Amino acid sequence: MTDFTITALLIACLAAASQAEDLLSSNKLKWHVPVEGPTFEIKDGAAYIAIPERENGYNHWIGPVTDAPMLKAPAPEGDWDLTGRIDLDEFAPTSDFHVGLMVGFSDQFVCTFGPFQNPSKHPEYADPLLWLETTGIPVIATKQADCCSVYLKMSKRGNAYRCFYRGKPSEEWSEVGSYLGVFEPEFVGILAKTFSAPGIKFSVRELTTQAVPAAEPEVSSISIDADTVANIIDRNIYGHFVEHMHRCVWSGLWAEMLWNRKFTGATDANGLIESWAAFGSGAKYSADNRDFYTSSQSQRIELAPGKEGGILKTGAKMGIKPGKYNVRAVLKQKGLAGGVTFALRQGDKIYASAKTRPLTGKWAEYKATLQVGSGRDVPDQPGGDPDAQFSISAVGPGTLWIGCLSLMPSDNIGGVRRDVFEAIKKLNPPLIRWPGGNMVSGYHWMDGIGPMDRRMPRWERAWKAWEWNDLGTDEFIAFCRKLGTEPYICVNAGEGNADEAAHWVEYCNGSADTPYGRLRAANGHPEPYRVKYWGIGNEMYGDWQLGHLGPAAYALKSIEFARAMKAVDPSIKLIGVGVPTDGWGNWNRIVARTAGSYYDYLAVHDYRGLRIWDSREFNYLNIVGSAAYEERMLAETSRIVDEAAGKRLPLAFDEWNVWFPDEKYQLRDGLFAAGVIHAMQRLGNRVTMANIAQLVNVLGVLHTNSTQVVETPTAKVFELYSNLCYRDRCPTDYKGPECDTPSGRIPVIDACATISADRKKLAITVINRDPMRAIPAKLNLKGFSAAPSAEIAVLNGPSYDSFNTYDAPDVVTIARTKSNLDLAKPYTFPAHSVTVITLARD
């Protein structure tokens, strides 16, 4: 490039910087008024805006509140200054309002700086003051000043929006504060909002935008001290949680395909037990409450001579794909000459069928295998046939009783769906909490042992559903052992008692010559399970919990449980019930002081809320920023607990997640999960166990339909961290851009580093929370001379709100590469991503 060209570019930049555009005289400014009432006119070079009185005002906030009028013009490119003078022409002492300069990132998410008055909520301010806020973040900066006539300036420099004021043009600008944003601005102008009470009138003059030369972008840095171990990370922080609620177990983890296979519940007008339909013709149906096998009734079918009749299971929960399916049926008959036919079908089209041997007049078990082919039978595609049907039928005359049925894919692993099991295996979970959750406060563990078809179904009162008790203690522990994970059992401290809990410990850990160890052996498991982790109840502080208690009562009850359980096995680790910080009447202080000496952990649960009607920008900042809130909460909770217990009592963060109404978990939610994991890594001496809620479907890390599994972005995060992070955390320091969120100002880059026990490998995990921009950052390593080749894994998707579906399961995925990494140059971390860089020592 020649000197002449450089000079010309500099002159062009300076010329652009010197040209201010008067928005009031341009045709770019548009009046945006969502609700009739506010008025606007330009006269004598000024804009006059009147906001009339209205019961709830004309507001702009999170949720469906976007009534406030705006004067909008397209935002200039690059960096710029927005300036204007605002005169408050008419307002009452009781007026509630906020007017001022505005930058808009969408119609639902804006940043406003200007005069503010709100005597109904802020009576401490006698006069209007300057107020800086964004939608959903109410107070970023304030300044007491004469606001009746004030000059304002909002200066965009990179992601910073610095806000200034002065009383007249001859004065110097005074800075009030700045908003650090991460979204690209779409428009600038004036926002006028009121909250209630009398209306206001104000005028705007000298409203201009002026482009300024862009500053040289800042290069961030991540400094890692590999010579030092900041703390040890317990692998148990990567744990998961399974509760018997909704579709977590049934139609999720568990492979059983027949809902109400034990024929429990109501009977319709035709005598069919709920969730079953009639099949064939000429049959008469009834619920037999005198002759049954499992629960309190069986399905009785009286068959007409020469007619085929039976029952049919239909619906999306019966999806099938090519493969083998195992049928198990407990039946009896009277007067049937032939056998019984099992079939997988779609209307008259039969995918597979099998017949039993001749039946007896007593209850007996029958098994069959149904082989479903591909191609012309069931589509050989991931979804298969999502609406298949299952029928069981016989030809009359005669009577058939059905006591129990089961249909499972034959490739199930101990009753767990193979595809779900394999997806969980990728997460490498160190432990899994079970069986609840709220459900456990009404759960009696002996309902879930013994022959599966004989286990009595129970009405589960926490979630108002039938619990079939197929996945019980033996099945859960077998599932954990096959995964190579530790079981964490939560006992019933709601309606249960200490003896019941102690017997459960003995069933799991007692030798075969103890009463309950002998029962375990009789059920086919002679060797003790050696279950290490036991929780004493779930959320006992809440009135939603069966048998809920106050803190003192829970503390005393938990002591009774702890003594009884440890008398059976002194080696077990006990988890008491705690709360975030110290809500619920000083719960943590009372419980930790009274019973802390009996616990090895104190449990904390917390979910971050999300509302689908809030703007995508606010939801992104709210959720991603919430990881910082969780870090502060866990640190403060730990401080309170340790002080009350008089010892270090580690926390078990054994329920946490984003509470999302429609559960379409996005990349945004994966970034939150990664942030929480970083928080727990930094708090490694204080948080030594965690279980994200839940593993399948219900707030699920994994989502299933009847034939497919989808790994959410959160699942991908666990796949990265559980498999690639080491035990020892190295101190890490970040310098670079920050951003404002509802949880406060946080770094845009969140980095952690862990080193292997032999000190030969270093894993650097980096979250780029910026939803729009890649961030270059220099990696400064102390005490680790790295070989050039690095293993790099990047979790990302097209957008921060991308998510995986059954039709597109890899929209958000992990890209893995090996490449030479030049540590003398900044490494660029992609927008909305999680990156793991693994370096080997040179």
C-alpha cells in the first residue's frame, strides 16, 4: 500500500468522523408506537413527545411488555456517538417514567439512558435522576443530576456503550456508566416509557449520530500457572439424576413399550382397562377383580365362537424399527381350543407375529420373539414406524385372562434401552442419583424388588401417575455397574422411617447372612452391592414434599436416619438436605449446626428459570450469565454451612439445570452447563458432588421418542468435560472483554485448566459467551512447555439458539481435530462455543 493510499484512507476516516447526522431532519427516524395514545411531532427542529396517563403506563420490559413508543433510526455501522438534548416539559411529582437515548438490539431488547423517576418504587429519589438500564437489567448505573434539561451522549466503542451527560454545551462531558453488550445494534433513537400514574411531555433536540474511527481490537489473554495446583476436582461433579417422573424412566430410560402393562387403573364403558383398545370382533370385555395376577385386576376377554378378538395397544409410544422384540405374557384361559397370537402391526398390515403353545387354566408365563424386517415392512430409517400397534388375540369360543404383558426390544441392556444406554455411556457419568426427587418421599423400596411381574403398581402422589415398579433397586444398580458408574440412592425421609432406610442399606450392602442381605441373595444377587452414597430425603423444606418438615424437625429426623443407616454400614457416605444460601428460615444454619456432624455432604438444589415469551437476547444473557450466579450462590452457601457445622462440609449440588418450559435445550443452555461446571471446578474444595437434573427427557440431557435418542448441547458438554478434564486444577487468569447480564458483569471468556496426575498433559477448557463474535486470546503458559501438536475439541452450532432434533440430531455437535498450535499467536475461540485444547508436554 502506498503512502498516498494510506493518507487518503486517513482523510476519509477523519471526514467520516467529523460528519454528524441530524436525525430529526433526516428521513431515517421512524415513530414506532405499539399502542395508541402517545403522540409525536417535529416542530422548529425539535421532537415533541406526549405520553398520556394510563393505568399501567406504556412500558418496555421482559415478557410481553412492549407498549413503549420509540423514535427509531437504523444504527450506524462500526463505532459511533449518539447525542441529544432532552427537556422534561411536563411531569408530576407522582409520574413514573424513564425517557432517553436508546440503542436497540431488537424490538424486545433495548438499552436506555436518560431521566428517570419512579416514586412508587424508589421514593428515596426526590427528583428525576439519570438512569442506565437494559430490558430486564434494571440498574446498570445512576447519577443524581438536574434532568429537567440535559444533554446526553451514548458512545459505542466495540461492545461498550459509555454514557455521558452535561448541563450545557460549554461543559465537559461527565461519564455516568457503561453497558457492555454482546449483540449487534439494529437501531438507535429515543425510548419513552411510563409505568403508571400521570402522563408526561418531553422534547428532544439536537439528536445526532456521528461515526468515529474504530479502535484497535483488544487481544484477550488467558494465563495458566501449570506449576501450581489451585484445588482438586472431584469427578463426582459430573454426575446425573434419574427420577421416576413423566417420561424420564417410562418411555425414556426403560425399554418397556407397553404402557399399563399390569392392567391398573380405570375401566371404560366397554370394560377395557385404561390405555388399551378392543381388537377384532365379537368379544366382551371386563376387569376381573377376583381373578388377577399382579395388581387388583386382570383384563378378561370372552370370545365369540369363530371370532378373533383381543386387545390392542396403539399410539406414538409404540414406535418400532427393524429388529427383534421380546414378548412376555402372563395368561390363563378357559375353553380356548387354540393358542394366543401376539402381533406388531399397523392396522391390517402385520409386521411380525407369533403364537404361544396351548394355554392352561392357571396363570402361566409365555414368551415369544417378534422379528420385524426392514424395507417393505418397517422403513429402515431412524424413526422407523412411530405409530405401530401391538395386539394380543385368540379365536373363540372361550375366555382369556391377561394378567401382565411386556414388550421390549431384544437388544435391551438389563431392561434399559440400548440406544439410551450407549448415549449415556458417552457421558461417562461418575455417579447417578435415584429414585428421586419428590417421588422418593412416598416411595417404599420393597415395592421395587422381587419378580418384576409380581411387583405391585402404586399411585405415585408427587407426580400424579402410576409407578409400575419395574426399575427397582436391583435393576438400577445393575444399570450403574454396567455403565461403570456409582449408584447414589436417596431414601424416603418423607413418609418413610429410619428402619425402612436401614433395611434398604442392608439389602444393598449387607452380607447374605443378614435378613435383608438374604432377601437380596434370594432375588439372585448374593454379593453385596456396596452402595457408597445415600441421601437422607429430598427437599424436605418444601410444602410440595410429602411429609415436609421445618429445619429443626428435619435435622432431628435425619440424625435418627443417619444412626440407623450407619449402624448397618459405617462406611457409607450420607447427604443431608440443604438449600441455596440460607433460605427457608435459616435452614442451613439450623440443620448444619444440629446434624452436620452426621453428614458427609449437604445437598443443594437450584434451577435457573427461562420464559419462552422473553426476548431471545434477554434469555441468552439471563441463562448464560446465571452460571456466575450459581458460583456465587454455591460459595456463599458453603461458607454458611461450614460456619454452622464447625467443619468443612462439602456441598452436593445434586439437582441443577435450566428450567425450560418446552425443553428444546439450545446451545445457549449448553454454555450455561459448561459455566456451572467451571464454577464447580473452581470451587473444587467446597462442591464435591453434583447431579444435573435429569438424565432423560424431563429437563433431559438426553431426549427420546420411541425409536430415537437426541443428545442435547448439554449432553455434549458433559461428554467433553467428563472425558477430557483432569483432577488437578491450575490457576487461570483472564483479561479481556466483559458483558452485562441479569447476574451481573461477567467475563465474555470463561477459562479453566486442569493437568494430568503425571503432569504430562494440560487440558484448557474455554467458553466464549459472545453470541456474535469470535474472540482471539493469547494463551500464556507458565511451567508447561507444550509440544506443537494439540488435540482440539469444539462444541458449537450455527447459532447460539441452535438445538438438535430427531430429524437433525447433529446441528450442535463436537468437532475434533489435531493440529499444530502456535502459542506465540492468539488462538481464536469461535462465537457461542466451548473449546477444549489438550496439550502434551514437549
